Amino acid sequence: MSDASDATERNDTVKAAAPRTVRQWVVMRGGSMDLRVGEGILPEAASTLRSSAGRPHSCLLVHEERTPEDVVRTLHDNLCASGFAVSAATFDADGCDLATASRFCSLLGDARTTSDDVVVAVGGYETLSVASFACSSWCGGVPLAEVPLDLASAVVAATTPRALDASGLPRMLSQDATARFTFIDLDLVAADPACEESRLAFALMAQTAMCDSDRSFGQLWDVADQLAAGDREALAEQVKNTLKSRGKVSSATSAALRQSLEFGTTFAGALRSIAPEVSASTALADGMRFASRLAVVLESLPVDDMLAVDELLERLGLDTTRETVDPAELVARIRSERLLRTNRFMLAVPRALGRVRLSVMSDETMTEHATAWCASRPA
């Protein structure tokens, strides 16, 4: 009886120690993506790809130079063991434009990649975005599996790849998400929750929740303290929820819903163009704070909801800008950012927790609000 109890206890210990993989099908335009999140999950990536491919063919494994050697080795060896003929190449995106995409296509050509093969890309946001752009068109489309190297890239790369720069202008060639698989290994991406990559990921989670639904906002609200404390289980679940929400919003048939992901980004880009020392996470958080206050002025958002946004960002450890900024220059940069891609001066502002829409902004409202925001910077 004692031996049986000991065996049961040992089995329970093994189960508890085994990494739990969180899986989610993420809806995207024209298809869906198989998302897997967990600790130490990279060894299972090859078997997942083999099951999808049926009879395995060639696989091009592209990784940034900073990728840990054990990660490259694990992926390479397991892909080979699963029957793939693996070619490996190093690729660092020194930009996010057509020239960089062309360099990636050269790797596809050198490896003689076809639409029956698989590409596994390991890297950050720009590398994964370039890979998505190239693979979506190569031979009519090559299945792409992404392995992000940082938490912020894990949150956005698969569902909202970065638009490519063109003609000297930033982010002009937009693209739909095309990744078929995303493997997010928390042992690889989950750094200190106080580091910049984690804070930017938290800001993107808040942005996504505000654009999706009040339920998504409530889910993030409930786990905010756990995320800030570095709880891995809560992080895996929230990453899954964020990608599910971001895929739904970015692939919506409604243009108004897709455009809601502009929430906070226009302000963040304008602010960093004036004060590049401001971190991306702080700029995006302040963009959401700024837009929420604009919504109160426009009487589209209750004050209590604005305060809820403030509290969520604070609980996630997202600070506010302390740099001195000229309000006239800030407004000019915001206008320039928006009018680069549209003839109407509109900003994404919340109508409720979980609902964001573009609203027309008058010059008077923007100037008054920007002046007040700049004057309120903490010392």
C-alpha cells in the first residue's frame, strides 16, 4: 500500500513539473494560426510541423545572430529527426523595407524553397515581419512558423506584422498576418517583468484589451498584479488571450474595428520623434492616457473608465513621461503622423472599456489638451 502511494506521489510530482502548453487557434484573415505558449516547448515544434505537413519536405530555419545556440540546435536537430531536410541561415533585419524583404527572398531562393516546404523564423519584430511579408508571396505562399525572441514581439508579430517602409516613408506597405504557427517559449522570451521588453508587451496587452471588449479588459485587469510579479502561468494565459483578441481585431471585416489598433500609437510615435529618450513602453502608455482624456473631453468616455485605464497601466508598471515637451511641436507631429496616411485628422479614442473608434479632432481641442498634458509632466 505504501509503495503504491509513493508511486502515485511520484507520478503527481512528474505531472506537476512537466511544462504546460497553452494552445489556441487564432483567427486571421484567410485562415487561422496554431499558437502554442509555455515553458520549454521548443522541442515539440518539429512534431507539430510534421503533423501539419504530412510527408515532410524541406525546411528553411532562419534565425537572428543573437539567437541562443541551444535554441538553434534544438530546432535544427528535432526538425531533422522529424524527417525534414533542414537548411539553416542567419538573417538580421537591418530595416523593415523592400530591400530587406528582398534579402530574405534570396535565402528562400538559395534553399530552393517551394510552397510545399516550411520556413521557421526565429527573431524579433522586424525580422518576423519581413519573413511574413516574403513568405506570403513566395511561390504563392510558404507556410511560416514563428519563434519570437522577446515578449513584445511575441505579442504582436504573428497577428499584426509591421508594415514595411517605402519611398523613405515609415510603415507604408501594410500586410495581413500570414504565420501558420507561433511557438512562444517562456524560457526564451519571459524576461524580468520590469525590463523594457516586458513593459512594452504589457502596454500592448492593455492596448489590445481596450480595442477588443470589456471582457478582455476585465481578464487583463484580473491578472495585472500577477503579470507585474512575474507569474509565468498567468503570463502564458494572458499571452494566449492577447493574441486571440489581436487576431480577431486585426482580421475584422469592419474597418472601424481594425483601425482601433491605432489606439495610443500615433501619440507614441509623435512623442518619440521629439523625445527619442522616452521608452516605447512609456510612450505607448502615455498615448493611451492621452487618448482616454481626450475621450472624456469629447464626452464619449466616463471619467471612471478613464481612471480604470490609468490604474491598469499603473498596476502593470507603466510609468509616464517626465521629459519636457513643447505642446505646439507635439500637436504638429501628431497631425503629421495621421495625415501621412489619411486626409482626415482623426485619432483613436475609447468609447468604453473594450471599445475604441476613430474620432475627428478639432485643432482647438488638440492644442488645449496637448498644452495641459505637457504642463502636467512630473518633475
